Amino acid sequence: MPLVMEDIILRQKKGVYQILTPKFKTKLEYFLDAFEDYREEYIGRIDPSMFKELPYVDFDKDVWKLRQLDIELIKKIIPKSGKTLEIGAWNGWLSNRLVEMGCEVTALDFFTHHLDGLGAHKYYSNDWLTVQMNLDDLGNINGKYDLIVLNRCLPYFIDLNKTLSQLTFLLRPGGNTFDYWN
Ligand SMILES: C[S@@+](CC[C@H](N)C(=O)[O-])C[C@H]1O[C@@H](n2cnc3c(N)ncnc32)[C@H](O)[C@@H]1O
């Protein structure tokens, strides 16, 4: 049963929590149907056994070579543990590596496909919390984090200044944000 608070829906669907307004949910379902059709050929080539190895795979080299560099950089600069919010977590490749590094991860995204979104969580042996939500609604999150990671996500925010002040509020005093894209 969904738990409805004000106009927010919080419920669990196939292991992924949802925090969505009914209005955004309707728009999102329409978008995801079309986007998954568009990605069908790519998704069809994904072997779920590769998730645990990401980013060190021989598949879609342009994407994963860059993420091999990302993880090396992240390992150098982030704390070894702590409550971590990963924003725009996609298929969980980085959430998995952050858990391996000792972080307690909450991963946010609006893609939930089991081969191309948060639903891929089930193919990893590590565990973390996955939440489907609109990244422009970060104000709906309760809690404080030691680390907030936005890897290759900054271009997706409509109002970056608003997002940055929401992130400041979510960051525990003395915590870190890791933002990277180019
Ligand atoms: C370029 S991918 C980056 C994925 C991952 N962080 C990485 O480093 O590989 C951007 C991600 O942001 C998500 N995203 C973009 N806009 C979003 C929004 N408004 N709400 C939720 N997720 C969003 C996409 O679904 C996608 O998974």
C-alpha cells in the first residue's frame, strides 16, 4: 500500500523506493516508456553478470573507460566511510564501489529499469538503499550526509543554485560533496 503524505507518494516497487508527486509520476511514466524503447537495443546487449565488475568491463568502452578514471579520482579524495547520498546513481556502478569502500549509500535517480537504472541493484552482492525521485525535488529528503556525490550529473539540474543550497542543507557540518563532469 502506498503511503501518501501531503502530495508525496512514498512506496516500494520491486525493491526501489519511490518519492514522487502524483503529477511528476504521471509525466515520468510517459517519459520512461519512450526512453526505454529508445534504449532497447543497448539494454538488450547488457549481461547482468557484468554489473559487479563495473567500471572495469570490456563493454561500451567509451562510457566505462571514463568511469575507471572517475573511480580512481574518487578513491583519492573521499572519506573511507560515512553516510553517503549518491545523486543520479543510474545502474548503481558507483554506489556499489562506494559501499565496498565502507560508505552507507542512499542512491537517487529516476531510471529504475533492472538493466539500465536503480533496479540493477539486485545484481550486486553489496546492498544499499535505492530511491526513485526527481533530482529537482531534493528538498523532500530528510537527513544529513557525510558525503554527497554527483558524478557526471550537474548538467541535469534545472536550477543549479537552488540545488546547491539544498545540498548544503543535506550536508552534515564538516561533510564533503564530490561533483565531477566534463
Ligand atoms: C550521465 S548519467 C550519470 C550516471 C552516473 N552518476 C555515472 O557517473 O555514471 C545521469 C543520471 O542522472 C539521472 N537524471 C537526470 N535527470 C534526472 C532527474 N531530473 N531526476 C532523477 N534522475 C535524473 C539519469 O537518469 C542518469 O542516470
